[in-house]
Amino acid sequence: MNGCLGRLLTVDLGTGRIGEEAIAENDRRDFVGGASLAARLLYRRLTPTLDPLGPDNPLLFLTGPLTGTAGPAVGRFVVCAKSPATHLWAESNCGGFVGPEIRFTGYDGILFSGRASSPVYLWLNDGKAELRDASRLWGKDAYETQSLIKREAADSLARVACIGVAGERMIPFALILGDHGRVAGRTGMGAVMGSKNLKAVAVRGSSPVPIARAEFQAIRSRANVELRNDNVTKMARETGSAGAAEYFDLLGEMPVRYFSRSGFEGVGQVSGAAMAESILTGVSTCHACVIACGRKVTLGDGPEGKGPEYETIVGFGPNIEVDDLAAITHLGQLCDSLGLDVISMSNTIGLAYALYERGLLTNADTGGIALKWGDPKAAETLIDLTVKGEGIGEWLRRGARGLAKHFGAEEMAVQVNGLEVAYHDPRGATGMGLVYATSPRGACHNQSDYFIVEIGGAMEEIGVTMLDRASSEGKALSVSRHQWWRTLNNSLVMCVFANVPFAAARELVNAATGFDYSAEEFLRCGERGWALKRAMNNRMGLTAANDTLPKALLTPLSEGGAAGVIPDMPTMLREYYAAQGWDAATGRPTKDTLSRLALGEAARDLWGGTTP
Amino acid sequence: MAIPFPSEAWAKALKDVLNNDAEYAQIARNWEGDFVFAIEPDGSLARPVYMYLNLWHGQCLEAMELADPAEKKAAFTLAAPLSVMVRIVQGKLDAMQAMMTRQLKVSGSMVYMMKNVPTVLKFVKCTQKVESEFPVDSGQ
């Protein structure tokens, strides 16, 4: 056993046929697991003409070699397909307990294909899998769906990942939700589930997770102790993911008023610290996690519910100038239960407010709703219209790019390649400019949370160094190496909130898999996964021209901690292509780079000819 | 004249800097909390040194060296080896970087700390204003 079960459950929703496939050991070694291994497995099937919402789009739930162990913050799984939001590579990982439970059933993942003729859900109970009718679940929200399935399975410990109404209606930024509000939020994987009439995946298992060496237990125990005592962990435990909101605001790294301003007067009322001192009533964790960044909050006399994360707080707070934490919490909970990605939804709503302010969107378009900065009620109405697809909702549901295009203001959409920008402004941390421009899934902050490096989270052991956060020159190699590191994280699948050093992660993986990666080999696995996703996107039409930032992020702010700064994209991109070994003219990994990374198939696809 | 770091004299010099810095007084006007700097043995420093500062509403009320950190129940403790602490005080190592890379251990309420980031950053800047004499083998 080498930390991998080596088995995928395959489910053809069109025929109802359920089977399994083996995962080759050399693929497991070269791609580690999670998103990189998923890219390897789906590479041939994601073609330029593939309709993301058609039955041929494969949908893969995959775990990593540490998932289900008690390693540090590794209880995650990833969902991959072609994205309906970007029409490019899609990956979105999720915490909670579903990932470990998949492995406890004896599989590393589940590959769905086809489309069911009517709503179904998968019930995978140890080794037995069946498709069950989900007609009565259709239309239910993401929390009620979980409860109903657990009741039907007569197993309160079953774990469920499901879609809400947004997924059923194939909104391109629909999410998948499991457990206590853990989400695979980005790139619209909920819409792909909806397109397949797949309401949920429910799992329950009891098999042990294979580990290559007994020493793993001591190594993971030590890693957990170190992680528990880590300063960043303490901050996340006490204040959640929004603990640094005040600091980000001070640095000009937290966007305000749809990326047009910096410095939010009400930040002290909406931050993680403010939550801890007001509505916080408990914390929640993912499987075997020592951080416990999840927030439980209570609004008034209502029931205890999920508290907002940083992205929710900024998206429905400073982004639309709302300083009411209760209102922000409510909007976040609403998006979760409907199954909408909070970043994309709040970004698109922020754009609607900005369009309204400029008179490009009027009361005639909104049905008489005034979109005024600071008003959370209007945002709630827009969420409702988005899900219903009524009125302005018809355009909101297309995301920021679609909304802006419809109103003739494409340059106002703060998005990259169809994915709305997350709430870490590259004017406050220029490395994020490269991250957003080159991420394989659009403007994503989890392919590299380089803003953390910019404020001190250097990793000298892999050449990730802290440089002046306002400068651009000389930063690309460090960004590249951080992307490779996070690609490894997304393969394990390890939470990016876990401040686990590279050496500790390698030691854990080696003990779990027995692959005995050297440090160089391990980092190269990250580089390989990164290059493969890039090559796959190139094959689907992405070029160097896609490596851009929206106008708003290239417009200097006049105030705050990032005043006057913009990322120098031409300089950074020139250095970046060299650091990655990509061709600057086409934006493709060069033939030499792909060959060096043993990606011969991709090299042939992109450059023709033969490769070793 | 340069003051040896770490020492009680240095802590008192920092107290003077803090109490004569108008910007610190303004930024830290709501701060209520005392600190212990635990400087761990490193190089020529054979025993730990504990420096205590009582910070209250933009002023430093008390500064001293402690024989035992248990003498004061401080709200916050910042602990690091001498070489790390020297680099922070010299401005060669960003305090946030030291914290995030586990070189500087922080104990105390992170809620309070994160609510008062500007105060913390200004405080660190003030330490750099003390004319300091560092041990020759402290990694300076």
C-alpha cells in the first residue's frame, strides 16, 4: 500500500452503469493526487469543443494521498471538470468530511459522466454504490438536502456534498456544499452537477486509509503539534479567516467599493476580531484539523449558523460598503443555502452597483431597485433575482463578464478569463497580479495566496522570498515557485490556511506513500501539475493574450496603503514566462519544458512532432 | 551612547522613546496591555532575558527586566532567540514575517492584537529608534 487506493468509482449517469477504474502508479507518483492527478486523468477528455454543461463533460471528485489521515489540515477533496464560467480547466477543493469519507469507502475518487434523465443522487456506502431518485430533493436548499438524504439513508454520519437551486439552474458560478457550509465554491462545479441532474453525492465508509510506513503516525502527530502552536493557526482559530482584515485594509490590499477605493472606515465593525467580540458563538473544524477556522454565529434570537469567511466579509462588506456584520452574515448564508459562490456573486453585485452609479444600469433595468453603496437589502434582492433568472437577474447570473458585456462596459468587470477576482487587491501585493493573470482557473487566490508571502510568509527553502510588495521587478520566479507549492497543496489536498513548511509536507507524503521524493522531485511534481493545467488550457484556446488584469486593477488608487501602486504586468510577465519555461509569444510551456517535466503527450499536442 | 540589548537599561530607553513619540501616542491611544519580551539564549547569551513593558493608552507606564517572567502576568509574550530579536529591532527582519515564519512566537489574545495592528507596527518601529548596542555574535 502506498497511500493511494488506486481505484476510482465510475458512474455513467446516462446509462446508470457503475464500475471502477484503476489509477496507474506512475501517474500517482508523478502527479501526487488531487487536482494535478485529476488534470492527468481528464487531460484527453477536456477538448476545445466540449460543452461544460453537456453530458460529455466529465466530473471528477478526487482526494489526495493524505486525505482521510489525521495529517495537518488534509481532510479535503477536489472537484474537477471543464468550467462553465471560464470554459477552461476547473478545479475547486472543499473541506469538511466528505473527502475523508470517500476514501473510507475504498475509493480515491468518483468519476461521473453522462446525464441522468431525471434527478438522482449517488449513495456510496462502503463498497456499494447506487443511484437514487432525487426528484423530491430538487428545489431544496443545500442544508435541507443533506438532512433529507441522511434521513433516507438512516445514517446521521453519512457525508453529503450537494447543490442548491443555483446548481440545478446551472448558474455558471454555482457551488457544491457539504457539511457545515464547506464549499467547492469556484468555477461552477455545482452547475456541472446540475447539468447532469446530479443533486448530491452521499458517502459513508469504514475502510482504513492505507499508509506506507508506520512512522507516518509520529510524523503527522509532530506536524499537528507544530501547526497547533503556530502563530497563524492561533490567529485563525481565534478570529477565523478574516482575522487579518484590519491589516489587509491598512496595506491597501482589501478592495473597497468594487475595487475603486482603499481604506474602509467600518473595517473594525466587520473583521474577524469584531466577529469574535459580537456574534461568534462557536467554532467548527474540518476532518482532523487543529486550526478550527470555521465560525459559528448567532444572529439575534435565530439559530446558530455559519459565520462569514474573509471573502464573504469583504464581498458583501467593503466591496459594497456595508459595515453591518449581521447583514453580511445573512447574505453569505443565503448564498450558501442557494448554492452560489460568494466571491462571484458579490463581485457581480459590486459591478451592478458600480454600473448603477455611473448610470449605465438604471431603475428600468433593475425593476425600480436603487443600487446604493452601503445597502445590503438591494444585494439580497439581486441574489434572489439571480437565482430566479428574473429581470436583471437574467444578466447577473452570467457573472461579472456577462453582466458588463450586456451593458456595454466590459472593461468594468473585475474578472480574469471569466472568473471574478477574489478580494486580495494586487495593487497592495503586486505578486497577486501575476497570480490572477496566470491562474489556470481564472482570477483565483488559492492557486497561490501570494499576498501571504508579500506580508511575510516567505518560504526560503523553496526560493519563495519576501520582496517589496509594491515592486514588480524580480518577483516572477518567487511567484512561480509559490504556485508550484500551492499546486502541491491542491494535490495533497492540503488547506492553504495550514502553515505547514515544505519539508514537513514532503516528510508526510513520503511516509504515507513510500515514494521517497527528494525535495527537488517533490517541487517538480508541483511544477508538472501547473504546466499540465496550462497546456490543457492552451489546447482549449488560451493564449498569452489571456494573461491580463482588468482595468480596475491597473488603475492606481489615490489613497490608502497601496496609493499610486500598480503591478507592472509587462515586466512581471516577461520574467514569469522565463521562470516557467513558457513561450512568451504563445503563452505555452515550451517543448523543452514539457519534455523536462515528462509531459510528452502535452508536448506533442501543443508543438507536434515526437517527444521522448 | 548606545545601550546594550537586551537589558533593563534598553527597556527603559524604549520607554522614553515611546513616551516621546507623538505618533505612537496617537495610534496607541486605545491600547491596554503589557508585554514581555522573552529573549531566548543564542550565541553569547547564555540565559534567557525577559524585558517587561506596561503599555497603556499611548504611554509606557513601566519598563524593567524580570528575573522570572512569572513576576508579571503580561497580556502578551513575544519570544524569540536573541539573533531573531536583534534583526527585528534593527529593522532587518519584518516582525510580521518573523511571526509567520515561526521565528517569533506570540502568545496572548490574537483578537486584540489583530484589532490593533497599527499600534503593534508602530511599537516595532519605536524599538528601532533606540540607539542599541548588540552582542557581537547576535547575527546582526
